[in-house]
Amino acid sequence: MPKSLCFFTMTLFLCIILSFANIAYAGNFAAEKSSLAKITAIRISSNNDKVRIVADANKEVDYESFGLSAPNRIVIDLKGAWLDPSIQKEYTVDNKNINRIRVAQFDHATVRIVVDTSLKRDAYDVFSLASGNISYRVIMDFGKSADRPDNSAVLPVKPASPVPPAVPSAVKPTVPSPTKVFTTPGIKGKKIAIDPGHGGNDSGAIGYTGRKEKDATLQIALKLKRLLENAGATVIMTRTTDTSVASPTASDVDELQARCDIANKANADIFISIHNDSFTDSAANGTSTYYYGNGSSYSSQLANDLRQGIIEKVHTPDRGTKSCNFYVVKHTDMPASLIEAAFISNPAEEKLLTSDDGSEQFAEGIYNGINKFFAAIG
């Protein structure tokens, strides 16, 4: 066979092999996408020397951030996610700290956001929100000072799933340090902050038959308040009616900060935010609790005790205790946990969450978890 023909044949063979490999990879990726979070939009706003990047997703994503040098840049990886192909991949920003932002599918399950900036770790903040008409958001603030940037510059979005609202602007997003060594065991005499998720124009997640998360969380919280006060605790509620905590027109971050402010100003011993989970598959079920890993050293224990208390009382499936960056557990100064009591998108669990008897069981389970926590560390 002539050399030229041999070369042509080999090249054609390799192209066919690579073509089949690409088709197989595309098929595998298409199958895997159903289990990944979809990044549906990237939104960027700039205000003076501050920049906010918002990544919208259709469900919860894990994320991590780190710095690189030569050139200086900050990388935010969104784990378990894929990027909608229609999303713009590069952005320029008229800002003294940042001039370019790039977005790409880094690997089959990671979306990477690269910010060209010389800012250091204490000059940016990354956190998540699970409220509004968008299921989940990862928010990246760059160039922060003592005042948080105004969230209203970023497309106002209105409420709908696991985390809530707040007020003023002069807020230092400090990392809570390990606090409170309790000298006496038990609930009596403790100050306990209870945060019923959502409220007012923020309905939270909508249940299988249309019930609203904001109503279910408030019902459980009010029953928990009664149990705790009967045991001698002082209970600080972020809301006791169907209302926003800051104001109906407050930004998402201000609404969330208002809830933290109530607990912080009261010098509460613990903070508990009550939510209901939701998913597109109505079969999803169970209880999970969350804590901020860099916060109070007692937060993980509190979250674990609360989860066990609910599961032992209500017998919901165990979805575990997880670390998170949810705003309300990150910006409170005491041991704090966010509870996803059960899935309001699941028909059986929606009925349990919203019935008088079921909400009483959840309240008792949370109470038992609180009692276990104070008994162990008093």
C-alpha cells in the first residue's frame, strides 16, 4: 500500500474512533445532567468599588473558592453543576478591583468562575441563598467594606425555598467565633432564637398540593415556642405572623440579616432556623440539618441533636447533618442550625408538615433535640 494511502487510512480510522468516543461521552454527560444542578444564569452588578456576581441554579450546589497568582485571580467552583450553553462566558466590569470575569464548564460536574482581581480573602465573601422564585443562588461579593453592598442592584427576585430575610446596611459579616460555655444544663433560663423560614411576600417552597412553606414553618415554630417557654426558656422569635422581618421591599440579604440581627442583639444562646425542603421529584423525602463549619464550635453538635430529635419523634428518613454557607447560620454569633424538617414537595410529608398533629410532632422533635444539646454541654 502506498504510504500516502496508508496515512490517509490511519487518519480516517482515528477520526472514526474519536468520533465514537465523543458520541459516547456526550451520551454519558446527557444522562448525568439530570442529577446535576443546572446553572441557569450569571448576573453581575457593580456599585462604586463593589461587584456582585450571582449564579442562579435550579437546585442546591456545593461550592468552594480559592486564590491563584501570576496573574492574581479568585476561583469559585460550583460542584455538581453544569452550565447552560446559552450563558455568556466572559464579562468585562468597569471596576477598580475587577476587570474581567470568565465562566466555563471546568469538568463534567464543575462550573468554574474565574475573577481577575488582586483582592485578598478578607475582601470578598461567598454565600448561598435558597429563597425567591429561583431555587438556589450562589452569591459572590467582591470589594466589601464595613457595609454590605445593596442587593437591589442585582435584579430583584422574589421569594420561594430554604433560607430567609433582614434589615439595615451597616452590617459586618463577621465569622462567629466559638461562644458560650453553659454553666448549667437544661433548657430553663436559656435564650433561644427561633426563625420560621420565609413569610410575607416570600412564600417559600410550594407543596405538592399547593401548601406554602412559610405557613408550615410558622406553625411548627409557634408550637416549639410554647414547649420551650413551658420549660422555662426565653424565646426570641424572628416573626410570629405571616410577615417579612425587615420589610416587604427589603433585599434578600437585608431580610436575612434582619433575622440574624434579632438573635445577635438578644444575645441568644442558640439560633434555629426552620425550613421545609423541596425537590422536583415528589418521591424525595427526609430530614436534614445544616451548620456553618467555621462558626461556633457547638453548631455541628446542635445540628446533629436537632436532626436526631426530629427523626426519633417523626420517623422521617435520615438525610444527614451537613456543613453549609447559608446566610443565617453564617452571620449569627451563637451556635446555629438550619433545619430542613421534611419535603413539602412530597405528598405524605406535606400532609405531616401542615397538619395540626404533624406540626406538633415536628415541634416536639426539635424540642427534644434542643433539650439533648443543653443536657450534653451544660
